[in-house]
Amino acid sequence: MLRKGVVLSISILLILCSSLFAALEINTQKVGDNIVVFMVDYKGGSTIAINTDKGIVVVDSNMSYETAGNIRNKIEKMFPGKKIAYLINTHSHFDHNMGNQVYTDVPIIAHENVIEEIVETFKDIDTMKDRLAKSIVRLEEAIKKNEDSPDDIKIYKRMKNEWEQGVKDMNADFKLVYPNLLFNDKIKMDMGNITLELEYYPSAHTNSDIIIYIPQEKALLTGDLFLSYQYAVLVNPQGKSFPVEKWLDMLDDYLNNKEVKYVITSHGSINDIDFLKLRRKYISDIWEDVKKAYSEGAELKAVEESHTVAKKYQYIKETGFADDYLEFVHKGIIDKFWFELERRKTEK
């Protein structure tokens, strides 16, 4: 059931960068009959517009309010005369909600945990400034380091452009606007020709992730839970527990009990059902392997060394990105699953 949250806005001034940047390129792709995906630059953050009888539902507002405004203009031109009915934030990360100030005239929906996580992100402005500055420097270094990987360079340059645009906005007139319609487990939105089924996917990429299923379009919107590049599966490094069985049950429900033709991520990819099957297999395989090793008394370091992508999970390499980075992310998943088994043992 939806409940009212408090709409808060704070002005933030960051003295990080005073140069101006060209507006980011926005590409569009239609999915099914009533969904349009607006993708920023090369595999950048996506905003999704869903055309319903009761207005346009927008999913995620981007990291830049300038870019968010450009996307909203495109949406309104594409669907003349139709109001924007809702904005949905798929989770708390600021590259999905810093454009919320462009949508203060509509209800903004998210999971109830999103407020606490956004507050935590923006509570220390100096830390935020430092994080942004370091991210841009790291991306510049990655561009120089990967001169022989054109696809990687495109991704790094796009990410750098997005970060710089975000910095530019923060130096201007950025206002942080919180979601104001919050739910705790699942809701179903009747929008006439379209039904939106929103479900909480617990303690995964963040503690506020939601999946959106649109049965009429056979579409599943997964936010940042699964990406077609860079990460195989995203696991929250600050997570306190990892309900892996719940994740697998939810994925099984989508795979076995719902008709899914399109899997749409929040970073520029539109995929078929095999995309989701592969990630379900990957989660299950790591979980079962780590459980087995743990029950046999293995040491974590030994498991990390014997259960690399190269040695046991070659099939996930189709996600792309550099092998060393994929191994780094993969190791993090093993560590978190091990942590979960330790936590469960302690709580018995």
C-alpha cells in the first residue's frame, strides 16, 4: 500500500569544477508498444517512459537534472497532450534520482528504504565532493590504460562525461528531491491499458532495489540489479545480510510464472529472457559452490583462488569488460556469500 513520505529538498553547492560541458547525447529505443528507453550516451544511465491511459510513467530520473530536463522535454514531445503521472526511482543511488527536481509536480514512488539511503549518501558534502573528484580521475586513468580496448574506452568516456555533467549541475542549482510515495514489499498500479507490478528485491545492489514487471508488454525492468556490461551481478558492499534464496525464488517466479520477452536494465541495455536465465544460473552456482566449500571447512582465501571466473564460471564472461575487473567483482560476490553463511551460523 502506498503511503505519503516527506518531500524534502536541500540545496547543495559543490566547488569542484567551473567549466561547462556539452549536453550529453540522448538516444531512444522503443520496446514493445508502449515503452520508450532514453539512453544517455554510450550504455549510459537510462530513463524509461511508459505510455499508459492515465499518463506517462517515468522510471529513473538520471544523475543530471539538466539531462533529466532534456529527457522530459523529449518525452513530452513524443507524447503530446499527455501528462506525466508518476516518476519511479528503482533504488537510492544518485545517478537514478539527482534528476528528481525536474519532476516535483508529480508523485515520486520508491521503496521505503530509499530515504535513509539517500540521506546517508548526501549527509557529508565534503565526502561527496571527494568521491566525485576521485571517480573522474580514476576514469581518466582507465581511459589511458585501456587504449587497446575501444569498447571499454567508450564506456569509461561515457561515465566520465556523466560524472562531469553531475558536477556541473551541483555547482549550479541542484536540489535533492526525495521520493514521496513509499511502499514496503509490493504494489500493483492499474494504469488502464498498462499494469505495473513493483516488487522489492531485498538487500542486493542496495537495500532499496525494486523490480518492475509490465505484463501487457512482457517487460521486466531490473534497475541496476543486472547489467549487460561491467558487472555480472551487483551485490551491495555495505549489505548486512544477503537473502540469496529469496532472490532465486523471485527470479524463478519471473522465469517460470510470468511471460517475459524484454529485460530492461537502467544502464542502456534491452535484453531477452536468456539474459535473466544466465544471471540466475550464476547466482545459484556461486551460492551452491560457496555453501559446499564452507560446509567442508575450507578457508575463504582458498575458495577465492579455486573459484575464479576463469576456473569455474567462464560462461559469465559474455557480460564483457576486462577480465581482471570481472574477477574483482566476482571475488566480492564470493566474499559476501561467505559473510552471509558466517552471519547465519552466528545467529543460530
